[in-house]
Amino acid sequence: MVEFIILDPAPPKFIQGGMKIIRDSGLWKKYLDELCMLRGKVYIEEGLYSKEILTSDGRFEEKWDPISMHIIAVDNSKVIGGVRVTVLSENGVYHNGEIEYFLRKLNLEKHARTFHAILHDLGTRGRKVIELSRLIVAEEYRRFRNPKSKVSLGLFTVAYSYYLESKVNDAFIIQGNKYKTGHIYEKLGFSQVKDIHEKKPLEPFFEFDDICSLMYFDLSQPSELFLKFTNSMKQEYLNATIIVKKDLYIR
């Protein structure tokens, strides 16, 4: 049975439905290591990276992982998928390291210019902005293998329910064409970011050996389909376990 686990560096003080919070640095590390191991396995098998970029034991990890939130799917104690959530700005305060890293991925000046303009506008309205990244699902749990699988959409809908409690307002994502996930993101409420001057979608750009697009989601305006799916996943969300490092505090 697929279950969902939330690794959160700073969970909200009040959680819906009495969701269980576990303070355990060892358990946090275990699940994050397994998630990074799954990334390494999938990325190498699918030719996105060379083995040189992995750790000696085969993990694909980045410096943002320990400070980010992760929604993880588990089946029989085995990590089968996950998505990372990194805060870009909050109440007009930029998390500069994360933003610089994000901008490097965009490549083109007009993409960076548009992103900065949007981020500035959101900041003046005191909104909390995140980047969703590193969505990964083990092949046997993907919808093209198992049409009944809800792992990918489950990761997003569990994350969405949790975002609301974490006071997140807006989300960006860089989606690659290789996995043909754009239509899934659109159903969730994402749309392609438009150039601030030309008012048309920014052209795709090349990253990670793939053609990618920059997409944006106003979490206050989800699609009807997404709300319907979220409601159908409500029990999974309420049953999710939140794991916190022992040395971190609940905000």
C-alpha cells in the first residue's frame, strides 16, 4: 500500500486531522538518502546524467536537499517517489542562494528578467513563493506502466494540501518534455510563464539534456479537476506522517 511521508524542516504549529509528527533525525536521513538513491538510479538509467555526478554509493543529492521540504511516496517501507519544495521568497524577503541557483537553470536573459519581475510583484504582496523540483517516480509506479497509479498526482495533491497549512501562495516548476508531464501540470493548475514584454509563453530552453519550460501555479486558483482529485486524496493526506529533525523547531 502506498503511503506518503513529509520531511519538513519547519512544520506548521497546527496540523489538520491530528497528523502524526515524528522528531527523528535518523529517520529523516534514512528517507532522504533513499530518495536520493532513487534519483541516482533513475537519472543514470535514463541517461540524464553520468555516474560521476553521484556520490560513491550512488545517490544524487544537492545542497538544497537538507533545507528543503520533501513529499515522499513509500510502498512497503520502500521509497518509490518524491518531490522537493524549496522556498524562493517569503513576505518580500528573497532567499538569494535558492534564487541564484534557480536562475542559473533558466539560461536565457529574458527568462531571468521575467522571473525577477514576477517574483518582485509577488514579494510586494507579501506572498510565499516556492520552487517544486526533482519529481521522481520509480518506473513501475508511473502511469504509463500502471494507469491506475496515483503516485505522481498523489505527491502533488498531498503537497498542495500541506502547502495551504504552510501558507504557500505561489509555485514555479521547470518541466522537461522528455517525460511529457506538461499536461499533468496543466491539469493541476500550472501554466507556462509569459514574457513580461511580449505577453506570450517564454520559449523552451535546454537543461539537463532536455527541452524544458518554465511554469507557474497560483495556489489560490487551482483547477476544478485538481480540487476534485485533492478531495479524493484527502484521506491519504491526513494519514501522512511528518518527520522533523530533532534539532529543528516547529514554527
